[in-house]
Amino acid sequence: MHLQTVELDDLGALRVTGADAARFLQGQLSNDLGRVSAERSALAGLHNPRGRTVALLRIVHLAPNDFLALLPRELAAPVAARLTKYVLRAKVTVGESQSWRVTGLIACGLGAAGELRSAQTASSPLAAYPCAAGEQRRVGDDVVICVDERPARWLLIAPREVGRLPHGEPARREIWRQLDIISGLPQVYGATSEVFVAQMLNLDVVGAIAFDKGCYTGQEVIARAHYRGRVKRRLQRFRSRGPLDLKPGDSGELPDGHAFTVVEAVRLEDGRCEFLAVAPLPTSEQDLSATTQPDAMLERVSAPLAVRPSQAGAAALTRTNVGAPSTGAALHAAVPAELSTTGAVWAPFASSPAAPRRAGTPVLPPGRVEELPHDLERLELPYALPD
């Protein structure tokens, strides 16, 4: 095991304080603030009346009726202004805070909470850190939140005047972003604010929505989608087969003409792009194959449980073992030959949602087809979607 630190300077913070702070946030956010405490943080969505996600916030408990909300810095001021409109006579103050530094810490080599606990000896720098995703602890003046378990990752929230945290070797911001993508954790930026209904971002799956709480802005639409509807477009994970540069808000096109919209993206060292995008869920085996398009430039890494298994592989997949390495190996062995490639393609003008699209199937430059891998990578989102 070794530790890596990532400076998350692109994250901002809102401070929400006052005698009515908890009650105020309870009426604005999709998660239950009653679940947030000195030992527990939570993800929560801020939505408009149409159920579209304005921002995704990490709610941090500092003290009774004193909360910190982490979100992309570009959205901090607009979200603070939006929330302030709803304060009315409530005894609460909402404002952007510059007093905190947010750092990411990665424990490379620890793949599960059990391994982390065994590594937390009295002399370990991780001895006081929480083990399970969502848990929060105070370590001196800092707040430490576990955000993932595979690998173990933490957010270290420290007063800005405190010196640099002496943990691990520095790592690039893209490493943290790629781990978010692997974990299926969405983010909302200026380009994607108010674009997606909550379930399109899988907020119901990652624990950012409480369906048993009281009213909040956008609840009617979100609850209707949960209880009466079927969400046909969901967050899924993709990887390009060739060099590609995408960013949140960019659009692409699937072979059937349906579009996808990028939510989070990172460029890999070899120039390829790995990203989360909202796209229609595949409804048949044909949607997952590319027997008629061997030059596809995107592979659907997760859809969202990777390929639908054949009859031989169906027995290997259950609700309880999705995401387990042994399950992936069993499914990989059972993948039929006709599913050895996938059917997603990248629109040649994907850098702008409004840009024109080239007619017909994209044609790769000469010599490029032979270089492309044609096997399907068995990388899945680490959670199952509701039926």
C-alpha cells in the first residue's frame, strides 16, 4: 500500500449556518438531512421544479445547524444565489466559503474496507480515518470523509490556513476523476446543470435521493419517475477505442441514431477517453453487438451491467454478486463470439451539441482499423440499476 494526494482545487464550498439550517436544506435537497451527522456525510441533489439537477452536493456536518456543501467551484456562486432566494424568513445564512482546502487521498493497494481495517494499526497514518463510504470523522481541525472503498479514498477538508497535509505522494487531478468514473459517481458542471432528471444521473442508485422524506423542490417529478415510470436513459460508462477528447456537455451518437451526453470524462495516457454519459439503455442483444460496424470508435464498458449474458452466462449473474471479480471472469468466459465488439460510435462533430453530424457511418483513417482492439473490456459500474 502507498498513499497518493490529489489537490482538488476545482471544488468549492458553501457554508450554510443558522438555527434553521437543517430544516432549510431539508426542504431544498433530495436527500434526508436527518441522515447527516458528525459521523456521516451524504450526497444530495439540488433540483429545479422540473426535477432537473442543478448541482450535486456533498453535505458535510461541521456542527449542529452548521453545514458545508462541496460542489464544483464554477457552480458555487450561482447555487448560493439560488438557495438565498428561498431563505425568506428562515434563520439561515448561505454563502460561498473560501476558508477550506479540499484534498483527495488515495490508498493504493487497498481494495476493500476489510483490508483497510487490517491496515489501520496504531502507527498507521490511517488509524483515525473512516472505513466505509459515506462515513465522516474529525481528525484535529480537519474533517475526513470516506468516499470510496475500491480503492479506499478520502476527502480531507482542512482550514485553508493550515499547511499542506503530509500524506503520500502528489498525483494528478485526472487520477481522481478516473476513479470517480470507474465508481460510477456523477458530477454536475455548468455545462450540464439543469440538463438531467435525477435518475438519469443514477442519483437514486448512489444514495443521493431519499424517497421517504418530506417535500423538496423537484420532488413531484422525481417521485413520479421512481414510482410510476421507467427511466430509459441512464448514466453509463464508455471508453473510446482511439484518441478522443471529450468534456462534460459534449454529445455523441449511437448507431441507432440515439444521442448520448457526456457527464464526466478523462483522457487516458494513450489518448483514449474514458467517460460517463447519459444514454438510452440497451434493450436487446443487437444493441450490444457491432457485427455490422467493426470500425466502431466507442466501446460500451458498462451498459450498465456490461453485456447482457447469454444463456450460458446468465447463471453466473445475480443481484448479489454484480461487480465481483469472480462474476466478471465467469461472464467473460461465457460471452458469445457475436458480442466480441460493441455498437456505439462517436459522432465526428461531438465537441458541440449543436454542431452538424456527418451523414452515414464514420470512416476511420486508413490503417487505423487494424490497430483497434476488438475485444470487449469487462469493466462494470459497481452497482445495479432498479428494474
